[in-house]
Amino acid sequence: MNQPTTQPPANLLVRHEATAERERSTCGWRHLLLSRQDRDAGLAAWAHAVDIDGAREHYHKVGTELYYVLDGEGSVMLDGVEHPVTGGSIVHIPPGVVHGARGRMRVLVVGIPDISDDDLYFPE
């Protein structure tokens, strides 16, 4: 029996870190694995590989972030409380939580919904 031929969804993406755009961010240098350049693909989230080096404390009013520590160690500040992290640690950061990081770490940061430069705030 013949099965119908279907086209894959247009939002399937494969990107390699070695060819991803790299830029300076609030947290360090990041590779834009899935990010604002992919808005037309209808992504539900964004993902950056970030080399954290003294992340400035900030918060988001809309976005939720997940930090998964790939390598290194340090601490993540969440609303003024320091939490030690090392390779294999994951941190859930809901909207409104002031956060930053200390130490030298390689982190996969996933944000939901899509990243927006309009959703970055610094405490006064």
C-alpha cells in the first residue's frame, strides 16, 4: 500500500555551533544556535551556547530561561541568593527573577518564548 508523501515542516533546523553567529551578550560570548535570525521558522524557543564570564545581573518580564551547565563551575545568582553550579547542573529561571552568573562556565541557555531584545531589564 502506498503511503502519502508529506513534506517536512518548514521549521526543521539543523545548525552547527562552528557556523553559528557569535556575539557578545550580557553574560559573555554566545553562539546563536537557534535565535532571532530564525523568527520566520516559527520556533517555540531559542538556544544559545554561552561562554559565561561575569554575567551582569538582569531579568526578563516575559521569558523563562533554562541554564544547563556543560562545562566549568561557578555560581548563579537568583534574586540575590548564590547557588553553586558545575557541569551537569540545570537552573530554571522564571520571568521576574533577577539573575546573573559568576565563574567561568560553558552553558546551554534555552529561552521560552522566542528571544526578544525588548525583554531585557537591569535592576536599579
